[in-house]
Amino acid sequence: MAMDEFKIAAMDEHGYQVNYARLRESKAAYEVGGLRLSLEDIEHGILRANRGHPYIPGTQFASNDPRLDLVISEPDMRIQFALNCASRSCPPIRAYTAEGINTQLDMAGRGFVDTEIRIDHDKSELHTSAIFNWYNIDFGGKEGVIDFIIKHLPDDDRRAWIQDNQEALKLRYDPYNWGLNLLGDD
């Protein structure tokens, strides 16, 4: 995905020891089609239908911004599992193609959900990635998050338990590890 390549290039320019949270603050941007685009612009402006950053009020692009022409009409929740921020808690980097994007996004969502949930049966808690908390508006709130997880889990005991306990289920979000995900770095 071009956005991942953008992050890698920006990290190379600013030094690989900078994590994504600091890279976001660096205002690294490229000119694309005559328009300046940062990582934040691509994620929150274009791919999330100009919903803006989840913790900063307002939209990413103002009403007169020419980049609004690039905004998709409805965000696809699966995109959150295709974006990689180079941090340890991020989904893995994968290659995506226009021809296979739907299948590839389904696989990314399924893979992430399968590895990122834990169930505490005694407390009726579903533990999952902070991504579901940050972007819960994109998923349609708590019910939407749970529905997404059910849909993307394999047909196994976890899925059945979540379906059977959906009403009483409490969502718990794991701390996000912003440490830089370097190969061979334990």
C-alpha cells in the first residue's frame, strides 16, 4: 500500500528510531497530483471519509479544501487492518492490489481479529486492540465492534461464545505498543 511506503520513506528521512506517533508530529508530507498529503490526511481525510482524527475535534479537511475531491464517500472499517504505523501493535504490512482489494481486506481483518482478541469468560470480557476503541465510530459503536469481530472470527468456540454472550459482554481495549517494530528487535 502506498501509505506504508510513504511511512517507510518518511522514517528513512527522519531516522528509523522515530516511532509513528513522533512521525505524525513531524508533518512529513508529499506532493501527490499537485496536492500536499500527510499520513494524517490520507488516513483521516481520505480513507475515513474526512471524519478527522478520533481525538481531535472536527474534520481533517476544511469545506474549501481541494483535497476533498479525494475523500471516499463511506469508510471501509477493514482499512484499519491494512494500515501499518510501524509500531509493534499495528497490523502487519501486506501488499494490496486493485483487483484483489476486497479479498485482501477481508483477510487482513480476519487475521487481525483472530490474533488480537482474548476472552475472559468469568468476567464476560472481550479484550481486543485499542484500534477498535479509537475508531469505534467507524464500526458503529460497541455493537458494531462486536458484530465486526463475530463476522471476522473463524467459526470456532470464541465466535460461538461471543454470539451467546453478546448482550452482557464488556469490551476491554489492550494498551497500544507504540514501540518501533524493527526486524530482529525484541
